[in-house]
Amino acid sequence: MTNHPLPYVGSQAESERILLVDDNPTNLQVLFQTLEGRGYNLLVAKDGETALTIVKKALPELILLDIMMPGIDGYEVCRRLKNDPTTKEIPIIFLSALGETKDKVRGLDLGAVDYISKPFQAEEVIARVNTHITIYRLRREVQAQKDALERELEVVAKVQYDLLPKRLPEIKGMKLSAYYQTSRYAGGDYYDIIELPDERWGFMVADAEGHSTPAAVRMAMTCALLRGYPGAASDPGKVLKDLNRTLCEVVGMSFITAIFAVYDGRDNSLRIVKAGHMDPLLYRPSKGETVEIPCEGTYAMGIEQYDEVPVTETRLQSGDRLLFYTDGLTEQFNPEGEMYGLERLCRQLSKDRGDSPKEILDAIVDDAERFAKGLPADDDQALLLCVVE
Amino acid sequence: MEVIEKKQDGICILTLSGRLDANSSEEFREKILQIIEDGAKKVILDCENLNYISSAGLRVVLEATKEIKRHEGKIMLCALQDYIKEVFEVAKFDAFLPIGGSVEGALKEF
């Protein structure tokens, strides 16, 4: 044993540190000798106060803790460590005299992982310490893998955000705003606006089923197919049919819902196709309410080839608010298990908020956030709002 | 989500209750694909007590529908709550499988 200021004993820098706490020098010595030379760094403390100081400095991987000690006893040491976020994960094994079942139960209730009975049996001490160090190593490994995975997802999410339009285009007679939020790093939602000849524009909102990387890959695929569409993507039915043909070959057992609309600035006409997606919403000031534009549409992309894609035609008017969205918003839950729903969204879109699409979208997103009361969204959310001047 | 399986006149009836979402879809997927692999050709999904279905749930229903078709079988979705029915209608899944009849009707139709 040693009186070294930072009571490190042993030399392996990489090995786990085990703190032995007992006010009885003989017990401490028995424990020390039992565990010595087994590849652990052993630290020792003779009372609760010292134990707490060492734990805070050294953050050992395991603590063997005597219960009955003068000053701060083992229960109190345990309670304090479990209340401190930096130390609460450190496993604690209580050292208790044989037969004191109550003590053992109390220790386990306080968050200890195990106990060792006195007088110590060398094999038992070694076995229990090895078990908990193994558990510790496995946990650390799982955590490291989880961290690596999350870092990877963050990279995927970053790539995905880069695919979205850097800024929305200036469209004569129309103001635009978009909102995009993934639920857990990467996601499958996608929105885009592509410029077409003769004052026409293509609006796309899509939702690749699933989450994380697979959904993100499908979203990126949809983006690539639309941006790389040969010729002008001005025939919406043909665009969806062509996108679907390729997606059917690559998507496997999944699908992508989408809505694609071609807007013609010369006559304010809108030709809409949709694939397993929600109808767009339209607020018309003269009507004073928001309604769905009923589009027949077809099933989601990536499942089977389309024979024909029904096109819905409508004409926008001055003051119209046109919203394309994914179901992540309407299916946002609150802690009471209620869903945000279409009605609330329609109500928000109908409110008198001037003609700034950004302000209207912000208000919708705020309203959904208030509704969720802090419950995180299960799904990605994409919104694209067009306000006709 | 809870799934109760029962057999009636050689038809497999799966009664679903709760939420078929990303959390429960994988377990349900394994179960229904196993039932199909074991030779079930007529499957009814009784959705009377199914409260929510997410796109992950839709995917599993779609996969099972494709799989049973390969075995020349058929799945029928029955007794859907309005909201769930709407989800299937928006997704246009009626192109792939019958949706919305009663369990009794489906039993007769098989």
C-alpha cells in the first residue's frame, strides 16, 4: 500500500481503476493482495471522505465499498456518488458482513450492482470484480459504437441538408418559404424547386419511408433523379412516372411518397401529381378557409411501375397560400397521445398573418411545438409554402 | 402493439391492437412473414383496435402483401378505424390489397 498523493498503484495506464474503500487496514490489505497483479490499477481509501475525493479526481471504473465506516459511511458515499451525474454510472460493490441481508438489500436499493460478504473469499472477490469489469468493458464498447454511429448519422444529415436548395428562387408573382427538420439526424424528407422554361417552376415535396441512413439514401436518390431529369420536367405525370421507374429498380422493400406540381407563372395554373402523399393545402382569402386540393394521384414511388399518373389541374389566385407538407408535422404527437392533425394545420394556415410565407410557416412550426409540449418528433418534417402576390 | 393470431376455416386472422409504428413494425414483420412462410394463403388483418399506423407500418403491410402474392395467397385488411383507413387511402394501397371490409365479410369472401 502507499501514501502517494494520488493513490495510484500499479503501472498499466490503460487498465481499469478499482477503488477499494475500507476503514479496517487488514480488510484493505486482503482485498489489495487478492486483486494485485490481475491487470487492474488499484486505488485505496480508508474512509468515506477520502473515497469521495479520490472518485471525483480519478473516476475509477469500479468501487468496492465498505458499509460501516466512521464519518461518512458506505451508504452515504454511495448516495452522494449516485446523485452526481459525473459519478453515478460508476458501479459500486458493497462489502458487508455475512448474514446482514437488510444491509445488502439497502445497498442494492441505493444503486449498488453487487455485494461481497466478509470474511472475503479470494475466489469470490476475483469473480465478482471480473464480472463487473467485463460488464463495464462491454458497456464502454457499446457506447463507443453508438457514438461512432451517431457521428456517422450526423455526417449523413449534413450531406442531406446540403442537397436541399441553398436558397429559394425568386419567382415572379410568388413568395416562397420552406421548413425542414429531421427527427433523428438524417431523415427521408425532401423538398425542392426546379426552374423550368417559360416561367414555369416545379415544386417537389417527398418523404422516403423510414429513418436514418436508408431513408437519407432514398431521399438523395430522388433528389438526383429530379435534378438530373433529362430535358424539361414540365410534364408532371411523365416526371413522376420516370422517377418511379428508376426508384422501383433501386428502392427494394420500401417506398417514397411524393407530390410534384408544375406552376406556370403566365396563367397561375398548377398541375399536380402525387404518389401516396397528402393533398396540398390551399388557403384562399375570399373563402376565408383552408381546404385540401383533392388530387387523385397514385401510390407511392418505388413499389410498382405506373401505367398512368392522374394529373390534377387548378388555378391559383392572388393572396392564395399553397402548402405542400409531409406527415411528420400532422403526425406530431403530444404527451397525451394526441396528434397535431390536419385540422390544426388548416386553422394555422388560415390565420391572418399578412403575406410573408416565412412568418406564416414560423407560426405553424411554433404552434406544433407548443402542441408537442417537448415531446420529440417521431418523423421528419418538410413544409413548402407559396404565397401568390 | 399486440398481435393475436387465430385460425378459422383455414383462414389466419391476426387481430392487431395499439400502434403499428417504427417501434413495433419489425416484430410484426417477422411474425407475419413467418406465418406466410409457414404456408398461410388467406390472412385477415383485423384492425378494429389498431389506433395508429406509421409509414414503417405501411411498409410491413406492403411487404407482406407482396410476399403472400408470391405464394398465390391474399391479405385482407378489415375493420379499420377512420384515421387508419384514411392513411391507407392516401397511400393508395387499395391498388395492392382489399381494404376496409368487415371481418365477417372477408371470411365469406375468402
